[in-house]
Amino acid sequence: MELLFVVLIAFAIGLGAHYLLPHRASTGSMLSASVAAAVSSLVWVALLWAGLTFDGGWIWVISLVVGGAVALALSIVLPRRRAASDAALFTRLAKA
């Protein structure tokens, strides 16, 4: 049950990262939220296997911070790379 809460909270964090940062029109609206949920759930399970208990606070903090950081990085890096890729494709097609 706690894993479900982690996924939902991480999804909300990723959704917030998408809507609070600029250039959100160049990525899908659910991409950063889905990545945050997936990363947080993987970190949660890895920390459970490492011996942390689900009722401790550190497993919550670590899994949600890592998922949020990945969503934030994705929301920053992906639009820049897409803009550069689109510009390179445009110049290549304009020469043809």
C-alpha cells in the first residue's frame, strides 16, 4: 500500500515539475510525471531490499527526492535537446 502512495506522490511531483518549468510545450504532459513515478518506485523497492523499513522516514525522503530530481532534470534537459535537434533538422532540410 505504501508503494502506491509513493507512486502517486511522485507522480504529483513530476507533474508539478512539468507545469512549473518553462518550455513545457515541447514535451508530453505526462512524461516527467511518469518518469518520476517509475524512478521513485524503483528506488523504493531497492531501499526495501537494502533493509530500510517502509515505516521509516528516510525511505520516503530518499525515494521522493530522487524521483523528483530525475523529473526536474528531464524537464530541463529534454526541451533544450529537442530544440537543438529541431534546429539541426531544419538546417539540414533547408539545404536540400
